[in-house]
Amino acid sequence: MDIQLSEQEIMRRNSLEQLRRMGINPYPADLYPVDAYSDEIRTHFEDAAPQRQVVIAGRIMSRRIMGKASFIELQDSRGRIQVYVSRDDINTEEQPEMYNTVFKKLLDIGDFIGIEGFVFRTQTGEISVHAQRLRLLSKSLRPLPIVKYKDGVAYDRFDDPELRYRQRYVDLVVNDGVKQIFEKRAKVFSSLRAYFASFGYTEVETPTLQSIPGGASARPFTTHFNALNIDMYMRIATELYLKRLIVGGFEGVFEIGKNFRNEGMDRTHNPEFTCMEIYVSYKDYEWMMTFTENLLQKICLDVNGTTEVKVGDNVISFKAPFRRVTMLESIKEFTGKDLTDKGEDEIRQICQELHLEVDETMGKGKLIDEIFGEFCEGNYIQPTFITDYPIEMSPLCKRHRHNPELTERFELMVNGKELCNAYSELNDPIDQYDRFVEQMKLADKGDDEAMLIDHDFVRALEYGMPPTSGMGMGMDRLVMLMTGQSTIQEVLLFPQMKPEVKPQKDGVEKYTAIGVPEEWVEPLQKLGYDKVVKLQGLNPNKLFQDLCGYNKKNKLGLQNPSKESIASWTEQAS
RNA sequence: GAAUCGCUAGCUCAGCUGGUAGAGCAACAGACUCUUAAUCUGUGGGUCCAGGGUUCGAUCCCCUGGCGGUUCACCA
């Protein structure tokens, strides 16, 4: 337990004790028979209908007390409902102080209570529950931030992002709309699973802990496996494992899971994030484009009830079909440069003409990627498939059927960002091996994101993989789009934060060890000497003044220590 | 990683190029039987992020550090 409690926390702990003394268990064990919810009570209410009895439960979010009657707002999992509590209704023979003492004095905002009563409409027109019995279900010992709403405007918002993310539970309780984001997130996932299930594809799980991190260009997290005494990596993609399963004979497999990338952290990146990857045999990337646009249209409809969604100032339409543009067309459109049949040196030249910063470690693929990223990507607000990437950028992708310099690949751009990435998967094991070797050369050149050779994956391909199309989608980004959020932190329940650091204080025994009487430890700590070391070399006269002053100001009534004993503390502290 | 802004009561924020702090909500005491940001009266609550410097004196000025926001760069 924390040593330092705020005044309000002490009050609540005192109330807890008093409840126990009154024979009220603040944390009862038995089931509470809830049979109604805030939202449905309102929608089902009819003024003419016979009175409805309900049992509801939730958190007290506000109280308006007027003598013998009160209104509280009770928040359950679906929203809030007003409850009318009057003294003569809830007092009982066993508990005649239920209203005046228990309800008015010992209960607080944040406590969970259960209400039995009937639904009615107040004089001011609000559908409410008239309490006939009230029961404490769980006492809250820490005051919640109080956010008040009127006409949709929030007053005293709890909006410091650090506090909100670190204490998401508080954010969810007090801030309107936060829970809805995560309910929508769940709906995105269930809609996606339902779509895949309708095709008969299988959801699988593959290793998160890998000895060769493959399937993407990214820096991995390293960890250590004691039993084998080897370093291992957190996965950066699921691709290579899922394709092994296509080799094994699945018609279609998909995985929704966390990837981990040891890179930056900002409003669109979290070190762990959720990706969906799907692989379907006997398909190509053309089929996958249609499959993907139908998927997104369905998700948007299921989640928002429409194919349009507002993100920032943009309205994005997920109505299929989406526009399709090849990568070289796109670059030509936005830069005027035609890269068709250009070599690495020519492209590096073009990069310089476009004032792009490039260096010698960049291969042709990466150079083209730079141009696209700088001049094109951000322009695609409406969903647009960018197709036919240069072969150097796509080591796991099949060569284009009409042009061996290109690959059968698409990325889906939405709101200026990549949302999906898909291929006609490379299934030529010899080609695949050679491309891994190319990646190794890039790694030797200094590209620390280049892939390592996964020999087992090549072996799997040697047994034969049917023609396959695969697609990966950033689920967090998808949820951002579907909920209109502009930061990834808003769609992750617990985004990565720097560890919370608590200042460490010395214990009482460290003070008594240098001769400080126990009753003076707290005043010393309050004055800022929370570590014995801080007393070292201090002017005893100043400390004497401070302590006597503190004693007087706070009316502690302690006998002031002598200057001599204070001098001995400061000496012994060293 | 860079620039910039911020850190003051449980929460949201004031605080005059310097004299150890204020408001609203929350809390506490009281009034009030249909209120709804309830209202009215009264009270308490603070290592002003941390450390150092300048000064008789620092929440305020300077330096260093911590944490966070925003913008930018890199990665999905």
C-alpha cells in the first residue's frame, strides 16, 4: 500500500471501515441478478405501458442530492441511466440508515452499486429508474476524474494523453466514445473473420518467437531462450510460416497476430502491432484485389452501416471497386519521370534531379520506393491499388507475367498510407533462393533491414507450392480508418509507453538508524528530504528552522528536536 | 533523432520578467423530496516535475535532467 494517501483516499478508506462496522460488506461475493441495461431501458420505455421492474448495476458517476431525495447517474456497460433515490424508499428496518449514512455519506462517485426499482419518467422528462432497494457491490478507493457533459460538450475533460493511455481503465470509464472505438475494433475483426469463413479459409497460429525473423524488411527484437542457450527474435511477419502451410495443402490460411518491429514509436507506429495475413492457393493478385476490395467494403458496412467514413477532413469511400494504377504510371503522373527500363544508375540520377537524399546502400528497388514514398503515396486518399512493383523491392513476389523486371504485387493506399500489401507469391524455389542471396548482398552493403536466408522455407518451396496469392493488412491502421482516428494509440488499448518511474523514498528505519525519532521522519520527507543522503552536509540551523516551522504550521504538537541532535543527524547521514 | 511547447490541489486550468499560490469541478460540514454541468452557505486540501545556479528571496530568470504533447525525419 502506498504510504502517501491523498485526503480523499483516506476519506474513502474510512468510509470502507465504517461500512464494515455497520455490517455492510463492501466487496460482496454473490452474484447480482442484473436483468436490464441503461440503453434498452430507455428504448423500451413507453409512458402508457405498465410499470416495468428492473435490476441494474453499475458505477455511480454523479450525484445530485436534495435532502431526502437524490438523483444519481449510474453507468453500466452500455451507457448511463439516471436513478432516483429517496430516503423512505431505500431505508429498511434492518438498515434504517441506508439513505442518510450509507448512501449520502459512505458511498462515493466510482462505487459500484446495484439497484432494484421501476422505470419511470421524471417531471423534466428523463427516463429514470426509481430505486426501491440499493446494494453496494464494490467500493472505489480512488477518486475518478469527474468529466461532466452537457449538450454533448465535455467539461473538465480527462484528456492528458499520457494519463489516458497509462490508465486506460480510467479513460474508458470517464471519457465518452473511447469504449466505442474498441467495440468497433472488435467488430472489424469479427467481420473479417466472417468473410474469410464464408470462403472456407482456415485461421491458424504460427510462432511468434523465431530463430530467423523473415517475411519483411524490418529490424527485429532480440531475446534469449535459456533452455537452448540461443538468441531468438520476435517475429516481424507471419508470411513464411503461412506459405509453408500452403505447401502443406491448406486451400487458404490466415492469421491475425502481433508483429514486433524494433523501430520508432509515434502516432502511426507502435513496437507491437496487429497484422492480418492471408494466403489462398490457385489464385493470383488480380483475384486478390477483388477479394480485398469486397472485404473492405463489407467491413465498413458492418462497422459503420455505410461504405463511407470520415477521417480528419477527408471522407473516404470503401465502395468497391477501387481505382488501380501501376507504380510506374503513378511515378510518371506525380513526377513526370518515366522509369520504364531504367537502370540503377539512371534512377539514382533521377533521384538527384528530384532532390531526394539517397546513398550508396540503396539498391534500385529502394530508390524507386523513395520516389514513390516522397511524391506519390500521400496523394491517394481514396482507396487505390498500386500495382506492379519493381522486382528489387519484392523478394518474395512472383515476376510479372508480361514483364520480368516487375512483380505481380499490389499495395492498397488509403488516406495517403499503405493499408494492404499483396502478391502473386513466388513459388519458384531456385528464384526464391537467388533473391534471398540478393538480399544478403544488400545486408552486406549495410541495409540492416534486408532479409536473412531462411533455408527451411526454401526447402518447403522445393517440395512444391501451388500458385498462391497472399495479402497482408495492417489491422491497427484499418481500425484507425474505420473509426476516424488519427493516431494508432487511440485504437490500441494499451499503447507502448516509456516505463513509469516512481521516485524511491528511504524507509523509516534508515532515518532511525541515524538517530531521527520516528515522528520526525514524515516531516523530513514532506520537506523534501525523502532520502537520508539528502541530509548530508546540510546546515543544521536551517533544518532546525524548517522542522520547527513545519511543526508549528501543521499543528503537529511534536516536541521540537534540539539543534545538537539535528547536527548529529546531518553528521551521521554522511 | 531534430525543433518547439508544456509539467502548479484528485481533475481541468489561472498565477503580472521574482516576495513560498488561486478558481471551477471533486472532497468535507450544513440546507433542500423530480434534479440533470442541480443550487445555496461554510471548510479543508499543494516537495508549484527533479537537481543545480543567479538572488536577501525563485512556481516565475538561467543551466542540466526526467516525463509528455505537437511538428518533422525513418520504419507498417
